[in-house]
Amino acid sequence: MANQTPSGNNRPRYITPEGEQALRDELQFLWKVKRPEVTQAVREAAALGDRSENAEYIYGKKQLREIDRRVRFLSKRLDEVSVVDRLPEDRSRVFFAAWVTIEDEDGSEQEYRIVGADEFDLEKGYLSINSPLARALIGKHLDDEVSVRTPEGWKQVVITDIRYQMASNDK
């Protein structure tokens, strides 16, 4: 787990087990459920005759192209990512999959979980490991002050909590 700091264009392609499962579920749904449904709809639309002015046929073909593009992306992405399925030995520092609570200069606290780029969701508090804030937090300890550049300028935050837990315990 020590080699987790992004460097240049060789950014880590880490993913949590939950993130990997979500990608696999999406791939399975698209391939086994959605694509057969759309294929059937295109087949039925094609049977109606003139395809050049058949909106259902044209739209269905477009949907199939989008599904196939997403299936290709997901298949390739799943081959590229590294699943991080164990906790780091040094849990006093911020690494991938950590829940980190930070406090800004105004005293407001935010909690984030550092996750892979494919699973970030700020509404859930999931922060991409490739984000400037996550890169600034990686390797830091409790009570460390961290400077991060934001669109509004430099921001100072203090790490007030670091914890690791499995997904079933996530918020």
C-alpha cells in the first residue's frame, strides 16, 4: 500500500471491492438484460418496413451503439483496475479507501472516503484518489495540516480523523 501516490500520467487505477462489483453489475445488466431488450425492440421496428424513416429503429440502433460502447469500456476498465481488498498496515496514515475527516479554516468539517476514479460520488462523500484534495491527503497523519489548491485559491485543512472499514459499514 506504500506506493499509492499518483505520479505524472501514471495515476493509480485502484478500485475498492464494492466499486469493482458495481462495474461488474453494470456490465452484467447491460449485456444480459438491456442489450437483449433493445435488440428485440430493433428487430420489431425493422419488421415494420422502411427503416430510413422509422424512428424506433433509428433510436434503437443508436441505443445499441451506446450500450456496446459502454460494454467495451467496462470490459477494458475491469482488466485495468487493481482491486484494493485489504487494509494498510499503517492505519495512522491516509491511504486508499480511508475515511478522512478534515476541518477547514472556518471550523467546518467534511468527511470523505478516498476511492478510485470510477467510483467517486461527492454526495456519498466518495473522493477520487486523483483529485487534488485526495492527492494532498495521501500519506498524511492525524492532525497534519494540508494545503490544497482550489479554484478559489489555496485552502488549508487539518486532518481530524482517519479510519478504515469495510463497505458493509460505510455510511
